[in-house]
Amino acid sequence: MDAGRAVAPGGHEGQEAEEILARARTSVDPELRRAVEALPTPIRRVALYHFGWEHADGTPAVGDAGKAVRPALVLAAARALGGRTEDAVRAAAAVELTHNFTLLHDDVMDRDTTRRHRPTAWTVFGNADAILVGDALHAQAQRLLAEDPHPAAPAAVARLAQCVVELCAGQSTDVALEGRDPGEVSLDETLTMAEAKTGALLGCACAIGGLFAGADEEEVAALDAFGRAAGLAFQLIDDVIGIWGDPARTGKPAGADLAVRKKSLPVVAALASGGPAAAELAALYGPPGQEEEGAAELEAIALAVERAGGRDWAQAQAAYEMARALHELARAVPVPERAGGLLSLAEFVTRRGY
């Protein structure tokens, strides 16, 4: 339900974002560990593997638990609205647990075999255990918020639960789109699906941070809109990376999205562009054959997407969504100096090399 192929940008902004993320990881990891360690033994092992803290055989590992963008957004939003970040740590952990629940389920549904440069949990432990661990992480996220004594916790519980419903709806639409003929998929419904799958949780993270800072309804709504727009920009760039990204940087096989004929945003935009290039792509983008396609076949499809304008459109649309995000951020946090952390994180997720 949510993508995760982040690659750090360069420059001062990237360095600032990396520092914010590192601080968030330091603050949130103890809560995540406690939530995972509280799970029953059979599924705790799978969770520890998924987070990169253990190898498949149960021995300790120094792995990649992800960039912690979503918990960092919770804490940055709380700080921007004048709250104490330490008050929002459990909420930030709940958001990160929810994100990882979606990753575990996504990998099963999409049959993805690699995440964070490791075999996915379902390939190691089986479908059932991966699904059950995802369910357990979701439950732990709700428990963390439900037991939080902060006055904003009840509103945060409700908001996160509604966000999960939206994530599920987005994933359901995504699965349905994969079974439809490419020519029958519209760009508008694909954008709506992408916002639900990716933007919803980033918006929710920002909104929850605002709640824990005592923000009013208008500020919370603007924070949510900021996160959603930044999330859609993230998804657009992630879809570009899914076609043209370097596997050494992304942790995903080259052309993985094309190999399964994913209705990603660049592909749908290219198919909707009309003209000979779109017709060429439509002919190539039928159901994959029984035999695995080689690099040359996938490169031909990627070139067809590019010729039909899919890559250029996705990059331009990402820039538009980022501008929309900045507008919403100015509504939520009118003083630029206070919005710096949120701005750095938004730039981080949308300025990724591939």
C-alpha cells in the first residue's frame, strides 16, 4: 500500500533531512522494539527479520529498517506547531508500525521478492506468517495510541484507523487496475489510487503531529493536505524509479514494475497520451508471457513509455504536487523558520537520484 525505494538526495537539504531522520530513528526505535518484542514468539521472529534486526535464522543483524520518513514527519509537524516532540514519540512509532504493516501485505499481494536489499518476509517465512505479522503490527500501532495518556491520543487513533481504511481502498483499486486492459485505465483514477496508497499515510503522519501539538482543525487539515501532496510527488518519482532506477541504489530488480505490467503513473500517462508512441506501448504492454523477459525486452518497453511522454509527465506532475505541498505547508505553518523540518523532509522524498 505504500512504496519504499528512497535514495538520499545530495546537497545541504539532503544532509539536513538525513539528520532529522537519524534523530527520529533514535527516538522511535526503542518504542518500535518494545512493540515488536511484545509479540508472540512465532511472529516476533518474522517481525524482527522484516525490520532488519535479525537474520532469518534468528541471529542479530545490523539491517536497514527504512528511512523513518513517516515518524520523522510526525515529530517535525509537532515541533513546527510548537509542541514537544517527546510527547509524540509513541504516536510516531504507531505510524511507523502501520507503514510496515502495509509493506508486509503489499509484498505478499504484489509478489515482490526484495525489499531493502533483502528477500521479503513472505519469501522466507511464507505467505501466512507475513500476513499475520502485518496484522499484528497494525494491532500494536492501535494499542500504542490507545494507551497513550496524551489528550490528543483518541483523535489520533480515529485518524489513523480511517487512514488504514483509505489505504486498503487504494490497494483494492490498485489490484483491480492490474486486472484491467491498459487502455481502460484512466489517469485520474490512477492518481486517486496513488494518493490513497501513499499520500494518505504521509498526510496522516503530519496531521497526527499537529494534533499532539494542540493544532486547530484548520492547521491539522492543512498539514494533512501537505503530506498528501508530498506523498503523491513521492509516488510519482517512485514510479519513475520503478522503471528507470538503478537496482544497486533501489534494492529492486531493474524493470520490476514493467515485468509485471504494473499500471504505474508514467505508464498510464504514456498510454493516455495518444499518437503512435502510445499505440506502440499499448501493443507491448499486454499480459506478460510464460517465459521471463530479458533485459532487452524490458528496455524496449521502458523506451516506449519514455517516447510516449510518460517519464516527462511524471516528473512535471511531481513538481506540481510539490508546489501544492508547499502552499499547504505555508497555510499550516506561516512562519518559514518553523516549517524548515517539514520542508526538508518533503524535499528529501521527492529529490531522489536513480
